[in-house]
Amino acid sequence: MSLLETGFDYENAGERLSSVYEANPAGPALVSVAEEQSSGRVVAAYAVFPFRLLIRGEAIKAGQRGDLIVEKRCRGQGIFKALRPHAEAQSREAGMAFTFSMPNAAAWAGHRRMGCVEVGRLVTVLLPLDAARIAAGFLPDNALGALASRVIGAVGGLVWRESRRRGLEEYVCRPVSSFDERYDRLWQEARGLRDIMIIRDRAYLQWRLSVPGRDLRALSVERDGRLLGYAMVCNRADGAAEIKDLLTARDEGATASLIHAVVAQARDEGMIGVIFQGLEDDPYFGAFRSCGFRFMPRASGSGLVLVPGVVEDMPEFWGQASRWFLRAGDRE
């Protein structure tokens, strides 16, 4: 708990331990720790969080590596290198087919040395709602910067805006606080969207929505009383709303309606824009483009990497980046 509080600035590490580490419907997290021999003090930790994946119709268990914390005074001594094989052994014993993560640039060198293989590059699409405020974050905090941001905002408002919502009157979007059996049916309808998907049944959705500190909210979309999809959204510290998860049952109108509903809510809340991240061939990018979003090639984010070989008989398509359907942004 001390490492979580000091390493990641979590205000209530106990809540994180009980919700993220213990209440995951796929199983509790696997945690490897390093102790200082002289004092018995825990100075580093490395966690693997289990996820249930559906791969070409077969359910398997995989692990997302995260919450790597080393006390500042102990860094540079090879502790991460020592924790790594311990975490891999735990993952193997737990029956995980592989582990994956989305490391930032600073952590990528260590992941490469541990045998990670990059299977995809995450790209960002953005719809700015306040181009002047977005520009101000990159400009000097002086009179010249303020003037430049106003000019950029004026130009951006003319050339970069949300497309009009047309022909979507039959779709209804509303907030969601709990998930019923209809979401299990939705998952069954949408599960063939990609060869590899996280299993999104209602147990997973309810757990993800209820984890403290994520500030996630959910919206559903229906037509004639039938559930067609959902989106999970959070407001980021930089003032943008980010769509963390999106799932629809092969209905372009439902996807567009959800996107428009998220944008309308973000605008009402005074957010600077709406962001979505995915791999380059994400099936929803077409809908985002039709709603006015633009690709941000310089904001591609982290690469998606995995550690193969935890289970010997690895399927032949691990390296096909186009097969992956995983969201970025959550440290969990």
C-alpha cells in the first residue's frame, strides 16, 4: 500500500487493492515483490492482472502487466530485471497463455530486453471542442501565446468540427449505472468483431465501472427498445474526455449515435475535446471519421507488446497486429 501511495499518488491504496487487485472477475492479481534483506521492507512490486480473452472462439486467460513500482532510492540496481522472471513464473503457473502491456517510452527498453514483441501501434483520433484551449497547452504563457491560441481556436472552429447528426433519430442513448442480462446477449452478438477480444460480459463491465478512482461513466444505445451497444468514458486531467471502451453489435448508426452522445456530454461539461485510441485498423475508426474526428499521428501513444512463450504452443497469429482489439489508457 505504501508503494502504491508513493509511487502512483493513489489517495486510497486500500480501495485499489480491494477493487483492482482482488475483485477482478477474471481472478486476483499476481504480485511479485522485492524485499530489502536487512530490514524486510518491501521496496519494489510488479503486478500481473488477469483478463479473459476470446481467441477465435476459444476462451483463454492472459495477463496485463502493470503497477511496476521501485522505491526511488533503490532504482538502477537491477530490481526490475530480478522481478521479471518471478512474475513470468507466476503467470505460467496460473495458466496464462501470454502477458501483455502498453509501456511508455521510458519503459520500452526494459520490456524489449525481457523478450517483448511489439504487435501493434496505438493511434489517437481527436475531435476538438475548444481548439483555443488545446493550443494554449502547447504555447508560451504570455500575451503572444494567448493571441496565437485565439487565432488557432478561430481557425480550428471553422475547419475542424463535429459532423451533423443525421438519420439517427431512431437511436436513443442514456446513462448506465448497472448491467443486466441484455449486455451478455450484446457480447454474444458482437464477439466475432475481431479474432482476439477481451470478454466483455456484464460481470466484467460492472467491475470495470465500479473501480474507484477511474471516474468512468457508461452510456448505452438502443433502437426500438433493443440494446445495441455501450461506451465507457472518463474525463482526463488535461481536460479531454476519452472513450475507454466501445462495443456495438455491427450497427453503424448505433456507433455514430454513441459517439455523438459522448461529444454532446463533453461539450456540456466544458471539455476541450474527445479522444479515442485504437490500433490502426480499428473497426470503429470509420465511424469516428464520419463524426468529424481526425487522426493525430504525433500522438500515437504506447505500443502494444506481449511476452510470448509462457505457454509452449503459441498460436500462429500472435504477430498479426491487425488481429488485436485492446484499449489503451488504463494503468490497470
